[in-house]
Amino acid sequence: MVNATSFKTTRSEEIFAAAQKLMPGGVSSPVRAFKSVGGQPIVFDRVKGAYIYDVDGNQYIDYVGTWGPAICGHAHPDVIAALHEALEKGTSFGAPSVQENLLAEMVIEAVPSIEMVRFVNSGTEACMSVLRLMRAFTGRDAIVKFEGCYHGHADMFLVKAGSGVATLGLPDSPGVPKTTTSNTLTAPYNDLEAVKALFAENPDRIAGVILEPVVGNAGFIPPDAGFLEGLREITQEYGALLVFDEVMTGFRIAYGGAQERFGVTPDLTTLGKVIGGGLPVGAYGGRKDIMAMVAPSGPMYQAGTLSGNPLAMTAGIKTLELLQKPGTYEYLDRITKKLINGLLQIAKEAGHEVYGGQISGMFGMFFTGEPVHNYEDAKKSDLVKFSRFHRGMLERGVYLAPSQFEAGFTSLAHTDEDVDRTLAVAREVLSSL
């Protein structure tokens, strides 16, 4: 484990300097560039369990978990063993495989809304596909999304989006036609009255509502009591579809996702992250009558060469098997609660205004003294203070998401000792801010 005085990142700096000449910003995804927290990103060499190791030999306790998928811990031996066996059979088929059936059966059995599923290669692709399906099924063009919710970088979703868009403070992206975004209606998260007003103004125009049932791309923001239930009622009243983007929450806050946790069943669901066990994957699914619209069963076209990749399916199957073991989600809830409650208490004792919480293995803390119910509330956070906090933790061997506007994640590999070490580091850092 590193400490502030021994922290050296010479090799990371050299590699990242070279990367900036090869890739836009030196990264393959914007948040990785550390733009909102300052300094340069560390370059990973390997990951194992609850830890990451950079190219300079520094070890960190990891609370990013490759942005959510590493729920069992990095490079879990059972997942690695299954992948070794699958590798001997080939890396890609481009054709049906039994692994697709097995993972599909597990997803359908676990997620209340899913009667049929289609595998794709990323959460973005899943959300892009479900958007087309919503419109095809209803014959309507408009959708409702929520400010600060991120559903990938498809054109219609880049309106008041979260994740890297929020992190970098970008306006709605250049290159997205106004004719496209004119069909994207937005409302504040947790504001049912705003949604009711949009439907009243557009009663026959809205195909559906899509949201993160627990926001993770504007920081961790849970739904207010009655919010999800209210959306279910509104969409049913107007003949529109309700879509839960569970790319982040699926199999993380409960085995059946947020819809199991809160008892609200949407019409369609998107998944990713956990169901690939760390390999690129996405999926969308829902009611059979809606999914029957998807080619080749129906006229809505969507395809992908690497969809249903046997390695991703294998890693997903083994990961879900591990999550079915008794006590899994109780452990995630306990270890995460210990972490976030400790952070909040230490921060307040040090004189900082903070607000945060957790559900199972997902958590977040904002540097604001006011409750956070939506993206506008989240933007009141002290971003300079967060940047200093992030850097202080990094230099002492704790890796947090490099943005105030991203949720954190724990795993089954995190121990009480890891949390105790994290809280000791946080006490040192927060007392110095």
C-alpha cells in the first residue's frame, strides 16, 4: 500500500503522455482522463480481488471495480478458470452457442420484467436498441429521460446527460442534430409532477420513459418513496412504455436488480456490466409481445457480429452463479454500509458538509450539506473539495471514481480490513482539507 510521501507515478506519466498523442485525451472513455479532479490518471498494470496495481508498482484498494462489473472482485479464480476452458474452444463464434441459452435463462429467471432477452456488446448498445424498440412498438417518436441520467452516447440520450458529460461539464454534444433531440423530453429525477406535465402536453407523442432506477451517473441518488410507482402508473395511463436502465443496478443492488428491490416492474430493461463478468456485454429484454418486434421475429432491425460472444457469456454465467450463494447481498450491504457511514461520520467530524448513502454494493458521498434528490442538487457539491479529497485518497492507496458525479462500488472481495484501512486514510485526508 502506498502513502503520500512514497507515492510515485513516473511510469504512469510517461505512458499517459504517449497516449495523448495517440488517442483523444489519451483515453478510450472520457472520465478516465481525470479532467475533473486534476492530476494525471494512473495507468493500470493488473487487478486482483479488491485491489489494483499500477505500472509503478503502487497498490490501491479499488472502489470503482471497472465501473461496476467486478462485483465478485477482480479476476475471480472461478471466472478465470471458466474463461480458460472456454478459450480452448475459440474466442468468437458469430453463431448460436449453448452459453447464450444458459445466460439468457439465468437473466429471465432473475429479472421480473424480462420474458425474452437479446444480448449485445455494451450498455450503450442495449439502450440504443431499446430506444428503437420503444418507438417501433408504440409508433411514437418522443421519449422522456431524466436530467443527469446517462444511457450511453446515442444521439437522443445526449440531452442533459450524466456520467462523463456531467463530469466534464459539457453542453449537449456537437454533432447531434436538433431534429433528433427535439424528440427527447427531460424532467428532473424524482419529480413526478414534471413528468405528468410532459405527458399532459404530449399525450399521444411519448413512446416511453427511460431512467436509471437508482442514479449512478450523477453520483449515487436513490428514488424517493413513490417515484418509481408513480412512473409506472403514468406510463400505463398514457399507453407508454417504462424502461429501467439497469446497466449499473442490475444484479448489483439485488439479484433481480432495482425492480426486485423496489417491487416495480417496467416493460423493458437494459443490462450490462455484471452480466459480462468483466467482459464487454450488454442486453435488453422485456415482455414477449414487445420483444417479438425484434428481428428476425419482427421488423425492428438490430444486429451485432460479436453479440452473444462465448467468452462474455461464460464469464457472465459464472459470475451470476457466484452471486447466487447465500449471504451474498447481505455481505455487500453490510460492508458498504460500514464504508459510507464511516466516511460520512469522519467528514462531519472534520467539519465538512456531506450527504450520501448506499444500497447494497453501490454508494456515494457528495460534498454538500443539502439532501440530493436530483442532478441540480448534486451540482451544488463542492467540486474543488472533492478533487482534493480524491487526490489525497489516491496518494494514500485508495482508488475512487475520478468524478463527484459517479457512484462507487464495493465487491465480495472487500474485507473489513480494507474498509478500516480506507476509513483511516479518509480521516487523515479529510482532516487536512
